[in-house]
Amino acid sequence: MSWDELERLLQAHSVRFFYDGDTLAGLAAWEVIQNGPWVEIGPFYVSEAYRGQGLGSLMFDAVEFIAGIIANRFVTVHFDITI
């Protein structure tokens, strides 16, 4: 994710940060597709220290719920996978 993309998502209030105390564990975002009946979910990023613990599933469920309510539209999924 570029800084420009993160800034755009922050300005649209469509990114959520997930913390473990004071430690950033991950972030998830969505984008309302203009003139379309859906919301695109993603990207998702989970800190390496928190991978494999179910945080990605929790983030997906939370963002899918929030985005669906806010946009009142169908939700589609967008995955950014870093290898």
C-alpha cells in the first residue's frame, strides 16, 4: 500500500486499525465503488507477530460488517497478498 492510498483511505474514513494494547497489530480498509452496487473490501495487513492467530478473520468480519452498513451495498473482497 502506498502512502497516497493510505492517505486517501484515511480521508474517506474507511480504514480501521487493530491494536493489542499500544501495539498496532493490523489494519483493514474498504472502498465504496461509485456508481456500483458494491463495496470492495481490502487491503488487509497483519503484523508478522500476529499472523496465524485469527486476527485476519476478525478484521475481515469487522470491516465487512461496518462497510456493508455504511454503504448499504453488496460487499466484494479484494486481497493484497505480499509474499
